[in-house]
Amino acid sequence: MPLDPVPDAYAKKIMPGGWWIDPKVIKEGRDIYFGDAHPLVACHSCHGQDGRPVNSGGGLRDQNNVSRFSDSYWYWRVAEGIPKTPMTPWKSLLTEDQIWKVIAFIHTFSHKGKPSQHKDYKVEARSKKITVKDLAPMMLVPAGEFTMGSNEGNDDEKPVHQINLNAYYIDKYEVTVRQYEEFLEANSFDPPPSWTTMAHPSYENRPVVNVDWKDANNYCKWAGKRLPTEAEWEKAARGTDQRIYPWGNDAPSPQRANYGKTTWNNHAALVPVGQLEDGKSPYGIYDLAGNVWEWVSDWYDPDYYTTSPVRNPAGPETGKYKVLRGGSWDLAPENLRSAHRDFNVSSTADYDSPAYRNFNSGFRCAKSP
């Protein structure tokens, strides 16, 4: 998850010199963590014996996670606690030195139980939210390189290649029925097939479907945004650590993604956007696996990866099909991989044609800073 900014009151807090790797400090921090130094402070009751969460708190064993935390972030969270969690503010029970000592001990969880040099720690650009005409929250995906494609996937996912993207914003959620309804009310476009059923109040927070590429593109233009490129979509889903799915490398589950259903049931096959907390991507973006396929801006070419530019690729200049990403509610779990590509004819003059608008295709928008 993206990190909250450290309040000004804590922004200049720094671990005392040498304490990150001082065995005596770490031993005293251990006594605090396990409640031996103060009976009312027992961090292990939530974070576990070695940083593996019990009921709350988490990620303390994962160096990729804790390496994002600055000195000031560590101190602020231990001192003030985390709202809406069992973690209480320890500043009322611990001195500043004691807080630093328990932080030094906790730090060893992500380094196989051994003290580590603080050089592992790095500053992370926080994902930012912005709003535009449709009032949908967006998340910032920072500029930089990521690995695109998969050598273990289908032929059109090969070869794996490095791509460098500028920073961009992307919708935190798939565009919903309610958002699309506002678009229709403000314009003269025809509603998609089965709109009367889809627009029932009980479905308004579920993704809009039955939209072709042109519908999705028109909505994004109206909202002051655009469709993401295929590369932008994949980076938003996978991050920079080559994960298989938005949440990591573990297999899909109903807590992470909506998939494997066999009955549409008048829009009830979809789940409301933002409901599956365990399925979020590294940038805090929801439903990038399952629920609905998502249109992107690129034309489809199965061989495009062999000639793709390394910086900000936008797909072929022309084509017959447009790319879809992310899988949908009616697919098997292996089709939810973030590198998996699909495609369909972009639009049709026949607005009721199921070949181009169907119950498993929706979209989300992107925007350049």
C-alpha cells in the first residue's frame, strides 16, 4: 500500500547513530516488543513472534515492504499508532529512546533475524489522488522502468522486455454504472444494451459493461482523461517486481478477485468496485484481475513486443482489434495473470451486437500529469 505522508511534527526524527545495528539496543528493543520491559506494551500480540501478523499489522517480515519506511515514518507510526487498528499510540507508555529501540528490533524481522545496515531503506513516491469531472479517485504510478510480458505465458506475451514509462494517473476503480449514467445524462450517446437492467440502483457501484472500445474512449474524453496504454495498464497491475498477479504470486482466490462464475444473473455476477482489499495492486488499485476485462488504448498485434519502443510504447499505429486486459468474472484463474492479453473488434455500427459489446467488458481511465 502507498504510505501516508509523515506529519511535520515527526518529519525530522532520525534513529540515533549506530542504533540500527547495535546488539544491545536490539536486545532492549526485543524486551519491549514482547512485553518484558513494560507489561502494557506487547507488540507481538498483533505482529506475531517474528513479524508475521496475527490479526493486524503486517509486512514486517517483507524487506520490500519495510524498506519503504523512513526513520521518521517508523517513529511516527510506533509513537502515534495506526487509526482503525488495534495499534495504539505507544508514546504515552514509552520514552523516545524506547521507541527507537523497539524499532531497531522490529527491523531485524525483514533481515532474517540479523541486524542490518540502514542503507537498505529508500524513499518512496507516494501515490497521489486527484479528481476530475467524474469525481473518481486516481492513483499516481511513478515514472520508471518495469518488466513487461511473460516468457511462461502465451506467445503474444513474449519476449519479456524492459519498458520505461513517464508518471501517470490511473483510476483506482473500474468505471461504474453510476458514473456511466452521469456520462449518458450529460451527452447524447445511446446507452449500452441491457442498460435498464444494469442501471438498477443495487448495481450502481458495479462496473459498467456492454461497452465497446469507442464507448470507453468517449467516456474518458468526456471525463477529461484517456484510456491507459497497454504498458501503463500492466505496470499499474504488476508494479516493478515482476509479480504474476496484482497482489503477488499466490494463486487467485475469492478474496483477491472475482472470477470463475458461470451465470451472469443480471449484473449480479460482478462485485462492487473496491470491495476486494486483498486483490489490490502495488499502487493501491483495485480489481485489475477479474470482475471485467478492461479496454486499453492500443491496437492489438501479437508480435508487437518484438519491436516495441522501450519508452512509453503506445501500440501499433493501426489495426483491426483493440487490446483488453485483466480477465473477467467468467474466466478460469490462469487467465487473470497481469501479463495476459486479449483483444476484440473495437466497435461496430450495430449497437446491439453481442460480438463487440458483452457482459464481461468494461474499462477504467488514465490521465497524464
